[in-house]
Amino acid sequence: MSYVIEGKTGPWEIVVGLEVHAQVISQSKLFSGASTKFGGDPNTQVSLVDAAFPGMLPVINKECVAQAIRTGLGLNAQINLFSRFDRKNYFYADLPQGYQISQFEHPIIGKGSIEIELQSGETRQIGITRLHLEQDAGKLLHDQDPTKSFVDLNRAGVALMEIVSEPDIREPEEAGAYLRKLRQILRYLGTCDGNMEEGSMRADVNVSVRKAGEPFRTRCEIKNVNSIRFVMQAIEVEATRQIEIWENGGEVDQETRLFDPGRGETRTMRSKEDAHDYRYFPDPDLLPLVVEQAWVDELKSKLPELPDAKRARFQKDYGIPSYDAGVLVAEQAVADFYETVAKGRDGKLAASWVIGDLFAALNRTSNTIETSPVSAASLGKMLDLIADGTINGKIAKEVFEDMVETGDSPDAIVERKGLRQVTDTGVIDAAIAAILEKHADKVAEYRGGKDKLFGFFVGQVMKETKGKANPALVNSALKAQLDG
Amino acid sequence: MLTGLTLTKAREGLAARKFSARELAKAQLDAIARLNPVLNAYITVLPEETVLAAADAADARYAAGTAGLMDGLPIGVKDLFCTKGVRTTAASKMLENFVPPYESTVTANLLKAGAVFLGKTNLDEFAMGSANITSAFGPVASPWKRKDDPSATLVPGGSSGGSSAAVAAGLGLAATGTDTGGSIRQPAAYCGIVGLKPTYGRCSRWGTIAFASSLDQAGPMTRCVADAGLMLEAMAGFDEKDSTCSNRPVPAFSKAVGKSVKGLRVGIPTEYRSPNLPAEVVAMWEQGIAWLKEAGCEIVDVSLPHTKYGLTTYYIIAPAECSSNLARYDGIRFGIRKDAPTLDGVYEATRAAGFGAEVRNRILMGTYVLSAGYYDAYYLKAQKVRTLIKRDFEQAFENVDVLLTPTAPSAAFAQGENMDDPVQMYLNDIFTVPASMAGVPALSVPVGLNGNGLPLGLQVIGKHFDEETVLSIGGALEAAAGFTHLPSVHAGAGA
């Protein structure tokens, strides 16, 4: 056991479970045909169903169900062929129906798990309790008027997956690793864009503390934390607060809290006494959701390769180390880029170019892999030029920088700049002759036993040929002339 | 007398060009103008030019030979169906100025069949009631009078009381109703007309203001059984906008009437023979049994052991669903709004001002039975009992084709009677609720008058999606009963 917080009374262990709300990628909302696009003018993507007009009825969107099943498959989870929608009743201005349609008793996805990897390289399994589908609420705008709040229903009714973990997390780093891994899987599956800044992925964090070997103590739920960093901070801050209470002879109250990253503290949002009674009951407007195993199988057969499998394959197929493979599969787009470059080429060399030069260039030019000025095909072509001896590794750096700048193809750059490697032995011999003549004194020293000067001659010849000479040819010819 | 026609007769007359749809519509509008101030059957009457324009269009289709099933037939629409551009109130102050930008599927189907809408009929607020006394637009008066006390204003039944009163009194040839626990059948029985609650899922619920989603079902209220078949044919059909709507084909229901009922097995639920049932209701029931025997039916005693829990179960499930369905009336997006300094204040003020006492009762009951700590004892148990009630019907229907019962335990009562005790009022639904709980079709047919000159109805309950047999049996009862009585107040009287 590793992570503990030292209190006055000794070490405390923390126990964390996460509830992640992940907005489903779909054209239309969970129960209506309205668009789900982000960033539309307020209330322009609202159907009569979303606004809960009298007599309006929900109709399940099959694509959202497919996305939930894909996610369940990606989490190695139980797919429940029978699930049901319930109403969660409460009043709020962003909730037009006066209830949220959710899945309470019979979620579509049951138990699963996620493998996380820590900085130390150690891996752990974090259990998934369940995943269910539910509607998102609208948004309240409080800053438009001094006395009134405004309601934007564009988001109301968009499908969410609530993904609940087991209380398996024992340190902030694990929570971070869990969220990153979950986000990575969702992105690979194309079921959620995982964008926490836009709110398409949000986390509720359940935290409690205990002494080693104890059963669970009372937990608090920290609502709607919107970045991985804040989740990790909130856990530490909240655990510390609870330890202080226990150690001072107090009792932690089960309540819902909010994390204030500015002040680095959590504070009460709702106490247990104020907890809503949601009066869940099966939504009589919807039939139970029954899916066929054959459909699940079909979705499964079309599932993309997931990060863990891809990482293992990259190591095996391209002979790259685990760490590099991990970096390359972190994002699907990078993995695809890498694979386009590496396929049929030197996988290690491809990895070093992508992780090294390409990432540096993207960083420097504020680009992402999607907007990379150098395409995977171009980078591959450049590796081909190295492989077939058209350019050498040093010239390749120059060609690459030109590619970043101009977006031109490597062959065009090589032609334009006349960077083709010199393999003509006549030219090389002539350059060597010139250099040896110019540095007759050094030749004498070399022949007198100062072997180290060989490097100097290579450098001078390369300089003479503007770096274009084939280094291997220069080496052998020089050796022949000096030693021969 | 153009106001006294059945849909079937009117359709024949229009097809034969004996009269125009315009004349037919005008006659109804005149009757409404004359009698609605007395009956209060309509909350909203459509402008004459709107109605007549629709009638003219129907006339043009008759001339062109393209007339639909309901073409040119002037009818009332219960004010629970959203009608595009026409105020739809659910008889609630909450929606007193609500004009939907959409047309409910059922009314859209009727318009497509050529029906001419006269206006929106009164009802109990949000369809909650059995006497049409909870409407925010005032109670509906039954057109019928007691022989022994003609001065008493009787109730037309509820919740579709505006529809039943209008059809009985000649303020429209037929009307739509909705039935959650008896809201079509009981007012039909009280007003001496025919009312059919179809199988749950036969008509789309889309655009009909919800009371209790798992029970609500639209149906026709008409002057004869054949009309009920005709009108249901126009109303019904698959609608992808309602997940609970059936995709079964819609049979030619009107053709089911007049079919021989010989050899059909009619079940008599023994549990319905309550010693508290008034003798004249029992007598009417016995008479119905005798008529069906004469028509060649076989009469069989059947048991529906859980039926005695029907009403209590209903008064858990329906309010539970209602408490949730009515949460959307919060003053934020449509309907009335009462401002207050806080959001909760807006909800409280708006809902206190918008909902009447009965609706508030049911919201409170429903909220209670769904609450933490009570859910298992009430809602969950009620759902289990509901399953048992359904099973009772399924088992009974293994041996019989239909069931025959009284529609209501009494004839219509007067406004003010039964009103202090809500439970007494709820007992009106004792015979109608079980079929609602089971989702099976049920029809009320007027078969005679009681000693006080008031109509009594018998209820025919059928198998899931077997409205045809229900209509056949209903037709046989109708033929045997020969019910032609008219209420004291009707468009043809003293005119």
C-alpha cells in the first residue's frame, strides 16, 4: 500500500469512486430529433419534446443506444439486453419536463473494468459498476441581467452516459489515470469527445477516508468537477478536510459538495436533509428497451481497435518499446498517423521521428496532429528517401523543417534545394583530394599516429560537399586514401 | 333534423347530396349558439367562418368524389387534444391562453378523414374527475332531467362530460373523448350515448395532454355503435411519435356492427355482482344478458378475483403518473406565470394559481405514493396488483370472447351530490377502471332508462385489440334495446 495521508493519529487511506457524465456523440438528442451541435445560438436547437410542451412524447434514438453499447463493449462490460427508463423527478428551470429520463433500476450496461497505468509503470484494474443513458439538462445564464436568469435549452435532452466506477481508487493519481484512460477509450470508440472544457465530460467525485483495514466511512460527493487536474486536487483537499473532522472527534456528514479551485477548498452544496427525493418510477411513455444479442454482436464486430490492444500490437509489429507505444496510442489520431508512417518501413525510426521531430514541430507551430503541416504520407516518403539513400539523416532534418514550413513534399524540397545525397565516388574522391591537399600538415599528423583526426577529415569532406555526401562512402574512401 | 343524425346517416346524406356539409355544420353551430349557454359543453367554439370553410372544402371533395371516411361530419373535440392554432386548455386555468403550434395525431387523423371541427368540448380539469365539475371554465350540465326533480342540474359524467353532453343534446354529431379510468364510458352512460375506449395503444397519445400515460386512451363518443366503429377507424393507427402506440393494422371497424354474435361466449364477472348495486342497475344488466342469450350468445360466469383492488390500485398509479406528467406546468415556457422573487416562489405561485383543488389533490397523492419510504408500499405494490388484474382478464378471455357489466353503479347524479367525499366520487369508476388497468377495449352502450327517466349503460369489455367483437356485441345490444330516448335539452326540442 502506497498512498496515505498522514494525520495526527497516523496514516489515512482514501477511498474514491467516480461518476462520469459523458455526452454521447450523436446527430440528434436522446428522445427528440433536435440537433446536438455545440455552440448554437441559445434555444435554436430545441424541439417541442425538449421544451416539454403538453402532449409531447419521447422516442428513443437508436444511435444513442448503439453508442452506449459500444462504450459498454469498450469497457469489457456486461451488456444488458433488457433495460428500462425511469423518471427522476425534481423541479429546476433547466429541466423542462420536471423530470429527467434516466435509467435507475435497470441500466443498459452492467459491470466492467478499466486497466490504468501509473507513473511507476504499475497497472491496476478499476471496476465499472454500471453505465446508463440519461438526458442532459439545459443551461441557465445568470450573467445576462441583474435580476433575471435566462434559460438555454439547446443542451436539454442531449444524451449522456453516466459511467459509475467502483470505489476502487486509492489515490489522486489513480483518479487522474482512470479519467484519462476512460476519455481515451471513449474517444477511440467515437462515443464521446471527452472535452471537459466544453462540459461534454464531467465528473462527480465520491470521497471518503479510513484507517487501513476498516470498512468504508461516510462519503461526500463533490459535484461537477470539470478537469482532471481539479479532480485530483479536489480529492486531496476533501480527504484532508474529512481527516481533520474525524481526528477532532467529529463526524463527517454525508452531503453533496462543490470544489472551488480558486480557494482550494470544497464547500457544502446540499446536506443530506436537503437531499432531493427524486421519486423514481418507470417512465410510462417508453417501453422497456430490449436489444438483440445479434445487434450487440454486429456492433462488436465493427468496434475499432482499442488503445490497449493497439499498444501491444505496435510493440509487436513495429518493434518499439512499451513506453513509445503508449505515447503513440494516447490519441487515436496520433496512432493512425504513426501507423501510416511506420507501415512497411522502419518502425523504430518512424517512432523517433513522430515522437521527436514531429511533436516538437507541432508544439512550436501550435498545431495538433489533426492540423499537422506535415502529413503522415509526406513523412513516410521522407523516410523512404533516407532508406533509399537519396538523403542522409542530417539532410533529413533540414528537409523536415522545410516540410513544416512550406508543406511541400520531401522530393520537391530535395530537388528544389539540390539536397540529393552525393554518391558519385568521383565527386567524393575529388573533395577528399582537395581536403587532404589543403590540410597536408594534419595528414602527416594522422599518419604519424593521431587517429582521432579521422573525424576531422570526415567533417571537412562533408562540409566541402555541403553535407550531401553519403557518409558511408566518405568514410571508406577517406580510409582508403589516408591509410592506403 | 340535421342535429339529430348519426355519423353514418349524415355521411349517406352528404354522399347523396341531400344536404351539404355547410348546411350540416351550420345547423350544429346554431344549436351550439342556442344551447351551449345552458350546457357549457364547449369551452371554445370555432369561428363560424372557420367551420364553414372546412365544410365547404368537404363539399368540394364530395363533388369531386374524393370524400374521406369522416368527410363533412361536424364533431366536437375534447379540449385535451392539442389543436394547431386553436386554444387548448385541458379545462385548466394553467392553460387558459395556451395555443398549441401543433395538431395532435388523433385530431390530425380526423382532419385527414375530412371531419369538420366545431370547437373544443369541456372536461374535468386535466381529465381528472367523474362529473365534469372540476373544469376551470365551469361545470357542464347534463341535458337530461330527473322525472322527480326536473329543476336539479345533473352531471353529464366525466371527465369527457362536455363531449357526452354535446353529443346527447345535438351540439355535434359526435365528439372525441379520452379515457383514463372511465372518462369516455361513464359520461357516455350518463348521457345515453355510445362511448368506446379502445385498446391501449390503438390511438396515438401524441399531442393529447397527458393525465396518466399508461392508462390514457382516446376514443369516440357517438350516437350509435356503428358510428363508434367508423370514427375509431379514422382516429386510430400507428404513430412513430408515440412509443406505446401499436403498429397493428386498423380494421374496418364499422363493418363489425351488425355481424352475427351467434355462438360468441359472453362472460359475466361474478365479483361485479355487488349487493350494494342498485336494483335497477342489476335489472338492466340481467336484461342485457337476456338479450345476448336471445341473439345466440352463450353466457358464462367468470371470475376476476383481483378486480376488487382495481379502484384502489388505479388511485395510486394514475395520481403517481399525473404528479410527474403535470410537473411541466411550471410557468416557465408556456401557460400562466405568477412572478415571485425566487424560482421556487414562481413554481409555488404559478401552480397554486393554475391548478384547481382536485388536480392539486391528485398531484399530492401521486407525490406521496412515489416518495422514498412509501414507494414500495404503494406504487410498487399497485404495479404488482395491476399485473394480477391484467392476468385475471387474460385468464377470463381464454374462455370467453367478451365480458358484460354495467358501465356505472348508478345513473347520473346532481351537481352537489357526491361532492363532499372524493372517495364516493371515485366509486363511479368501479366498473370502468379494471379494463383501463388491463388496457383492454371497452364500450358503453345505452340500453334503457331508470325509474327516474335517466339513461343506463352496459359495458362490453373485449380482448386486446379485438374492438371488432366488442362492437359486434355492442351492436347486438343496441339492436335489442332500441334506445331512442332523447334528453330534455336537445337541439330538436321546442325548435
